[in-house]
Amino acid sequence: MAEASFHFPKLRPLDIRRVDQGGQQLLFLNDPLKLTDQAMLINHRQASVLALCDGTRDLPTLIADLGARNGIHVLLPEMEELLQALDENLLMESPRFHEAIQHALVAYRQAPYRKPSLAGAVYPSAAADLQRTLDDFCAQAPPSDMLGSRQGEIAGILTPHIDYARGHQVYAGVWQQAIPNLSSYDLVVVLGTDHAGGPGKLTLTRQHYATPWGTLPTDLEVVEALIRGQGASVALEEELHHVREHSIELALVWLHYALHRENSTPKLPPVVPILCGHMNPFIQNQGSPESHGEFRTMLDTLRFTMERRRTLIVASGDLAHVGPAFGDTPPLGAQERARLQQDDAGSLDAISRGDASAFFQDLQAEKDQRRVCGMTPIYLAMRLIGGNVSGMVTGYDQCPADIDGGSLVSIAGAVWRRNR
């Protein structure tokens, strides 16, 4: 029997992907927070049920709408059985889910640091092995002096957050630019894409981030100031996303490596890790990022800090996500790849000029058809850095996102330097 909370059933935000199993098209439901290792496969009939589970319909209305809209006839026991299975897998908004959230949040906050979630999978978990791996990546990338190094203090960096296997040349190209003077910074602010984040959300954490070389300290003074500005209920509402989200982790591994490359016993500048939700409402003209309260508060607080402390801004964000793996048809061929590179070049031109408004407006004009997942961190990084900068794109690549290579994720690295 379904619980009372399912009188108006609501599906959680999930990672949903199409899969082919024995010639049958199914949907794979996965929890992006990884509260459980369980996942579910559902068929087309069940997917029609879930599409209407938005919390606005009670069970009789849901069953009636399925029949009227989809011609699907479901009996109450069948509906309750499906909802119960979803709840047991923590995929529904329910008391069971919220209890699991609280247990996980307490465990995260009581830990001495935020544990690496990708060590041993995306990169080696042993410090020596990781050192050799990133050394090899840097050896394969163009030397920094061939990338057009210029005078002027580095104000910010754009780094990818794709896995290292596909993106290592772009990672190495941009981080080698920063190696010569990282130790002189008093603070590093890392703005990372929150792939599970809500619209316009900026999510803080007090936890330190660990890498195989040790722990990078979080600047609690700045974090507390940001939390006060937004209010704890807003700033920490999605804090658990820090546990699994990879964007900040992959950037900080390279930061820690670059610090060690500069000095074997480096001074570790404190870090402010901020996860950034999506900007879809602004793309749809539902408000503007310039007037968004959470953005304004964060920008004002950090600008005040940056007046007193030498700060490096790091945006961890990829560019386009296109092709069948992301819902497009058909697969991308040579002509579509060239068009993608041309469209990305427009975004990179705005990035090179440090022009946050132009960067956003171009994506808004195209309704973000490229699905630029790094939109928010890149936009906010340029707003923080200000206009008196010169940007340099250090690398660009189109990485395969499916077995056939018909889907792509495009990535880039860039460095912003203060104009003298």
C-alpha cells in the first residue's frame, strides 16, 4: 500500500537516461545524490505515469489523466506498487527520502573533510600515481610559453570538468599557465557547475576538500559571510550536492597539483567552493541574472573580500552537450561538428573579452540549444573579475559522449589577466 505522502506523488529530480535492453527502449532512473546504490529501469508505460508525478495530482486524478491523455489504463494497486518501488529506491519526494537526506547530511558535516568521490575512478587515488599521471598530461600539452603567455596578473581561470581521460590536454594547457605564481594568492574562489542544482542556486559548504595530496582548507570566514548574506536555509539547502558533484573536485585536484609543481612544500591558499545551479529561467526571460538576488549578494560579498585579498577566481565548466546522448537527432557529422565549433567560438570570443553580458545574451538568443553546462560559473566568474581583463583561450576540444562519437561535449580552457 502506498504511503499517505503519495496521495499527491512527486518524483525527485533524477538522472534519467534512455537505454536499449533486448531491443526494448527503457529509462534508467538514477539518484544524482547517490543516497542509495539502487537504480531502476522502467518501461514506456511506467514512464507515462512518472511524467505526471509532479505533486499536483492525487492518485485518482493521476489515473484518470493517464487514461485521458495517454490512453493508458492503470488500476490503483498497480499504481501503488510502482510508487512504493520508487520510494524504496529513494526516488520520490517522501518522508523516507527526507530522512535519508538528513542522515547523509549529518554524516557529511561530521566528517573531517569532504572525501574525494572520483579518486580511483577518474584519477589515481595514490598521490605518487596521480603526480605521474598529471605530469604525463602536461608533457603532452603545448608548453605554456607556446600558448601566448602575457604579462599581467592572472585574475581567473576557466577549466573543464570533464573526466581527465578525455579532457587532459585542455586541463594541462590552462593549469600550466597558472603554475608560476599560484602561491602568491591569498584566496581561491572555485565556482563549479552543480549538475543537480536548482535554478539560480548558489550552494556553500563549510567542509574542506581533500585530494590525494591532503586537504585544501576552506576559508570559513568568507563562507560564513556568504551564508549570512543569503541565509543558511538558502545557502545550505542543497549542501549535500557537494558530496558527489565532480566539478569542484576535478578543478581542485589540478589546483593542488599546480601548487606542488610550483613548490614541493607549497603554501596552500584557502578555498571558497561554490556550486552553481542552472540559469534556465533567465534563458526563458523569467528574470535576469543581473538582478537575481542570490547572485548579487554573492558578488557583492566576494568583491568586498577581493579588495582586501589577492584572489584567484576559478570557473569549472564545460561548454556544449549535443547529439543523441542529450536528446538530439540525428548524430553529429563533420558539418555539424564544424558548426558547433563556430558557435562555440562566439562564446569563447565573449570569454576572451571577459564580457559576461555578451556571453549570456548569445546563449539566451539561441535558447541554450548547445546546453552549456558551465554557463553559470563562467558567467559569474567574469562578473567577479570585472571588465579590465584580457582573456586568452588556451585550448578547445570536442570530446565524444557516446560509443559512436555522434554525441559531443565541447570543452575549453582560458586565462583572464589583469590589464596593466
